[in-house]
Amino acid sequence: MFNFASCNLMMFVLGAVLFSGTVLLPQFLQTLMGYTAQAAGMVISMAAILLVFLLPLVGRLAGHFQSRHLLAYGWITLAVAMYFLCKHIDLLISFRAAAWMRIWQYLPVGFLFVPLTMAAYVGMPAEKSNAAAGLINFTRNIGQSVGTSAVTTLLARRSQYHQSVLAVYTHSPRFAAVFTGLTSRLQQAGLSLHSAQQQALARMYGMVMGQAQALSYIDIYWLLAVTSVLMFLLCFFLAKNKPGKGGQVAVH
């Protein structure tokens, strides 16, 4: 029972992390970097294509390694990928860098879905397989919905927090110097002093907002990395299974 409950928890978290990542990166590219929906879709589609070729390999590995070991590898790799995003995502990343971020973020999922389904049936009576399959898929769907709603809310709140922190620096001499220089350049472009000051303030406010939102994305990826590490630790409490000795599994 503990094994099945733990696998359901992992499936819930996997659904939340997977859909959170699918929402976060395209939203970051479109809202902060000006990507079109098509360009953002091309960034995330490359990882899905590679995953198609990875899944058969994971199926073969499942016949030689315990499911919990494959799960541990998948979760720790996913945690490292999320931490990598925390350190490298910013407002200057290229299309290529964003695509590679998505690939490293998405490929570990291949080591989670199949082994997680197999581990859930360890010690499960055969007559309960259909009910177990339905519950696992239900848990994953709930995780997807909760994850999407949670990261959207957290993004807004963390963005407000970082905006309030960055606003403190608007009273610094460095900010005043930048504001004066930008105002001067706008005046040279033909604007009046009042218009130049208003536009300079608007541009600098936009920069502060962009940086605050970028920092909020980093916070979310950090949270996803920590959650993946917790799931990695949980893997070692799962029951052992005999590789290649699995029975019939109902999949819906």
C-alpha cells in the first residue's frame, strides 16, 4: 500500500512539474522576449521529438534495472536540469540556448513515466490492476491542473515581491545617473524635457518589471528542482521489483 501511495504522489508531482515546465518556458519567451507563439512552440517541440526515441530505450532498461533505480535517475536528472535553468535563464538567452534548456528539462521525463507505472504495481493484487491504473491516471491529471494553477499564481506573487525589492534601488545615485543620461539622449532625439523625462521613467520601469518577472521564473524553477530532489529521496523507500518479471499491467 505504501508503494502504491508513494507512486501516486510521484505521479501527482510529475504531472505538476511536467506541465509547469511546459507552461513556464513558452510564457517566458513570449511575454518577456517577444517570441511569437510559433517560435516558442518550435523551442519546446524539439524535446518532444527526442523523447519519442528515448522511450523505447527506457523500456529496454526497465527489463534490466529496478524501477526505483530508474526513477531515482530520472528525478535527480530532472532536479539538475531545473537547477541548470535557474543559473542560465535570463532576458538575453538565444533561441538555441532556450531549446537546449527545454531538452535537458524534458528528457528526464522519459525515465519517469514507464518505471513509475511499473513500480506502482509492485505487490498489487492482479484483480485491482484496472482500478489502480485509473487512479494513477486520475492523480496525474490532477497534478497537471494543480501545477499549472500553482505556478501561475506563484509567478504573479514572486514578481510583485521582486518588483518591491528592485524599487528600492530607484533611490540610488546610479539610477539617477542612468535616468539623467537617458533623458538627455531622448532630448537629443527631439523630445521636450517633460516628454523625455516621462519616457525615460517608463522605459526604466519596464526594465524593472522585466527583471522582476525574470527573477520570479528563477524562483519557480528553483522550487521545481527542490521538489524533484525530494522525489529522488522517496525513490529509495519504494519496494524492490524483479526486472523483466513484471506481470500484466492495465493502461488507460
